[in-house]
Amino acid sequence: MSRFAPDSRPRLARGARLRWDEARQRHVVLFPEGALSLNATAAAVLGLCDGERTVAAIIAELEAQYPGAPVAEDVHDLLDRIAERGLLVDADA
Amino acid sequence: MSTPTLRPFSLVAELTYRCPLRCPYCSNPLDCGAGAYRDELSTEDWARVFREARLLGVLQLGLSGGEPLLRRDLESLVAVAAEVGLYTTLVTAATGLGRDRAERLKQAGLDHIQISIQDSRAEESDRIAGSRSFHRKLEAARIAKELGFPLTLNFVLHRHNLDRIDEILALAEELGADRVELANTQYYGWAWHNRAALMPTPEQLARAERVVAETRARVGHRMTILYVIPDYYEEYPKACSGGWGRRLIVVSPNGEAMPCHAATCIPDLSFPNVRDRSLEWIWFESEAFNRFRGTAWMPEPCRSCERREIDFGGCRCQAMLLTGSPAATDPVCHLSPDHHRVIEAREQARRPDFVPLTPRSMRVAPATL
């Protein structure tokens, strides 16, 4: 069971920032004294976590971009893992 | 051996060694008042260094000192760091962090504030800091939280405050810290000079560890607690700043680039200056960053040790201070032929002799080093 319901609106936690790391050619989430390297999928998902879009909307947008991929499951899994590290929260919570 | 693909992760910009506090364990060099350090980099120099750092791969920037708030151009420097996409932490004693200044820094794009507090009690904190600063620090911490900054509180621990670790953690909780760093004193710079007066006993450390474990279990994710024991009580050494020339660049107020903040204690190493060289050249090409990089420089027992790429031989400055050779195995390691020097320091901590603390000073450098 994911901690994010379909109508919840995830956003990066206070103090966490999504950045492109040109030197290493990948996205990272930066936070106090740390960094989390993201693969392209994770970066695409987190880029949509703006506190406005719902989880359902994020999944729909990615499904349109990547037809046939198991998007819903991947998105929930990823959101949960990043939230577990304290880097993602529900904007309404 | 250089590792050409490895890129630095952090830049610590020591903007000035000026500071209103006089902590006897200050990590600045003993000669922090020397004329050379007063020839501070200009706003433009620092801006260029920040841009070069970001291109080189640096993600985290610490604006440190001394007291970085004493730089009048701090807001401009923060703005450049934000513009180039560095994650910027202000590392401050916070005595000069009123609401106006904090708001301006927020507006300029500062990401995170770390405030040092010297103890859980005003009188003790002020005694160690050498100034009446405790209440102003608490007020600054509250302002940082109100403005929405992630807040780290840093407490340097030693034999005179370690037994109040529960009070210290309670204070951090009350102030709503997101992170608290409980950093036992490591013995470089002023702390090396004051080692006999600062070193805790093993009993003090054992109790502190229990309190930390209990508090962690209780507060969970609400407050991250980092607890670092003195190297002198470890069985194996730690990799110096993640390994020499592997993760960190420290730039002193006058522009000298170093692999760690204590590296000036190594007498025969000369540090390239950002006024003369690009950060990229300094990182990849300079003698200072290559001297102890990798494993080829290592003596035994490190050279054949299976931990050689875990701890990279430990801390070069600790080796220098304890053995006189920066290329020796860190004597913290129980395999080091000089380990008895660490044992002696531990045993000295058991003796109850009163040893006076020498406060940090920019006027007088202690003559003992």
C-alpha cells in the first residue's frame, strides 16, 4: 500500500531541491549535507512532483509519454522510496 | 595515484577567519590571525570560484569561517551560489543573525542554516564561546525556523559538556532542529593545542552513546541525529574528508585551496591559490591535491591492508600531528606502529588534573606548535 493516494499531491520536502548535475550528466536531489542521484525515470517522476499535480495526473502524463510501460506501479514505488528518506511529502498533509 | 574521473562534491568557503567567538577547539589554524589571512578574497574572486566549482561537479557549498556573517557581501555571494545551482549552507555562530539579515539571505537564495551552540546552558555556552552569545543563538535558531529554513544545530562535544548531552538534545528538540550534529572534538588546530583539557573519558562517551540511541529511537525521522565519536576512541581511522582529494575542497579566506580544513598543519605542502589557478587545475593537477590521493603513497601497514580503499590510511593531519610525518598510517588505527600515542592520550584523559583552556585568539598564536 503506497503512502500516496491517487488524489494526493506530492512535492519535494522543505529544503530539498531537484537539480541537473552537468558534470555527472544526471539529476540529483540536494538536501542539507547530502545528494541523491536519480536515474532518468526517477528524474522524470520527481520533475512532476510540484505539489499541484495529483499522483493520478502524474501517472497519466507519464503513461502518455511511455506507452505500455508499467508506470503506475513504478511511480508509487519510487514516491514511497523517496518519501521514506524524508525528501518528498504530500502538499496537503 | 590520481583518479581523473573523480569529481568533488563539496566546497567549503572559509570567507573570513574573523569571529566574535573564542572557542578553544576552533578548527581554524593556530595562526588564523596572521596577516596573510586578512588579505581576503573579493566578492568577484569568490563568485568566480563558485562558478568554477559548479562546473567541476561541486553540489554542496558551505559558507563558513570564522564567522561568515562578518562578510558584508554575504548576500551577494549567496545569490551567485543560488544562480549557479549550488546547495548552500550558512555555517554560523549566529550572533549576528537578526531577522532582517536572515530575510535578506532567504531572498538571495540561501538553502540551509547551521548554527553552532556551545552547550545546553547559557553560562557554560558563553564561557566556552568567550562571549555572551547563547540567548542570541537561540533567537537566531527560532528566526531560521520561522523563515522556513531547514535548520541544523551543531554542538561540539568535549569532557566539559558531554555529560549534558541529554539537555543538549532536549534543547535541539525544543528549537525544532531538523538535524543535530553532535560532533565530538577532533584534535587539530586549537583543539590539538587544548587536547588535554578537552579529551573525554571512555565512560563519558559510553553514556553519551546510550543517550543518543534512546533519543533516536524516540524522535524517529522528526530530527536527524548525527553523533561522531572522537577519532582517538575509534579502532580504525576514518577516511579524511571522504579520502584526500576525493570529495572536498576547502578554500581559506585568502584563497588557498586545501583538501581539508586542517591541511596547513602539514609543513612541506604548499597550497595553490584560487587567485592564480582555476579550481579545475587545482583539483586535477596540483601537487597538494595529488600527494595523498589514492593508495600509491601509502606505507605499510596500509599498503597491503584490505581497508586501504575504505579509510585511505586515515587522516593525514592526525598522522602529522601525532608522528611528525604526514605520510604515516593514522595512529588512530590499532595496526599503526604509533598507536601508543593515541593510547597515551586516552590514558591522560582519566587523570583528573585541571588543565586550563586556551581560547582561540587572532592576536596570539600559541607557540607550542
